Amino acid sequence: MAAPKTSFYYSFLVLPPDQRRAIIAVWEFCRAVDDAVDECDAEDALPPREAVQLWRDELARCFAGQTPVTPQGRTLQPFIREFDLPRQAFEDVIDGVAMDIDHDRYETFDDLVEYCHRVASAVGMICIRIFRCTNPKAAEYAEYLGVALQLTNILRDIRGDLERGRVYLPMEDLRAHGCTVDDLRKGEVTEPVRRLLAFECARAHEYYEKAIAVRPPEDRGRLVAAEIMRAVYAETLARIERRGYDVFGERVRTPKPLQALIALRQWLFPS
């Protein structure tokens, strides 16, 4: 099974083979759940609610020892017992994806954090089992890092989300910085937009710092894959800032060669 070509690619490569296979199985399952809503306009796609229920049923089969009906479920199932993967975290992921059916706005940051926990931090809770972390603080690390990664995704993908009719930035933050959804739709970095995005970038940095602060030293080696993800996404966040918060033109990316260099640095010289 090849590692998928994502921002997580180099993180997967540093893992031992058994952990790499498990992480990829989890990633493929969660990606399929996410696509059930994000790709619902495809010609052969199920209606979103039916698709989400399909994955709830598939997850139940995986944990009940029944035969899964999807390739993703069949690949995932053996790793559930091998790594004692937490069912609630998978349920949280499905619940988070389902939020996209009914929510295209988030009023408060607390509302958004709940979403980030479900679609990102919950995946981290699965990963720390696969990494075989031993300190309970690893769960706090996964929680904070998941929020930081998702906030970075939200900032990077503002234009694409707007095209889907979604705004993840909290409405209370828009109002506080004198910004409107129409301002974002115009795709111009006006002063209110700049203030808003600078504020949200600072908030993402805060969550990266919180993750580092609670990172258990004895699990540092086990968390190297997560640390590569952190460093790559932190670089993407820095690129958004260096671009003057212009997330409306070409999508902000960390080039693959730089991702590889970041991964090597984290592997050889942990920060």
C-alpha cells in the first residue's frame, strides 16, 4: 500500500512499516468519509445523509468483527484490534463531517473548536494509539495539534470553501474586525480582511505552541511523524503571513522539496 501524496506524505515515510500501513488505512477511511459530503455532487454519489449513514454502518461492522463492505473498511479492520483503536474517535470524525451538511457558518470560536476536534483532533487520538504513545499528555498534544492543523487548513482554503458556500471563520471574529462575508467573497486583502486573517493566524500559532508545551518528552521519538506534520503546516501558515494574508489567489502550498527537507530536519534535529 503506497503512502498517499498529501501534506502528510513525508510523515508517513518515517514510520515503521506496521504503523505506516495502519496510518494509511485510517487516512483512507477518514478521507472516504470526508468525500461522502465534499464530493456529493459527483454523478454516482449518494445524498450526503445517506452517505454518512453508510460510513456509520461500516464503522459498526469494523468494530463488531463483521465483514466490511468497502475496501477502506476491510483494510482498516485488522488494525483496530492490533492497535486498540478508539471507536469514539472514529465516531467523532463522522460527526464532524456530518456537521458540514447542516453548518455553513460558525457563530463562535467555541463552535469552531468543536468542529476542529471532531475532524482533526479525533484523528490525532487515533494516531497516538498507532504511535504507541505512553504518556497521557499525548492526548492533550493531539487535541491542540489537531486544532492548529485544522485552523491552518481553514485559512489556506478560504477561497475554495467560499465557492462551496461555507465560511469556517467565526462570525463573531468577522464582526470584531469590521469584516463581512461579502468582503471575503471579493477576494481582496482590505484592511479589515487583513486584521481578521492576522488574528486567525495568531490563534493558529497559539495552538501550535500549546501542542509543543504539552508534548511529553518520553514520547518525542514516537511522535516524530506528528512533529513533521506540525512543522510542515506551520510553514504553510508562515507562508500565508509572508504573502500578506492573500489566500484568494493561488493556493498557498509548501513545496514538496521543502516538505522533504522539513521532514529530514525533524528526524535528525527535533525541535
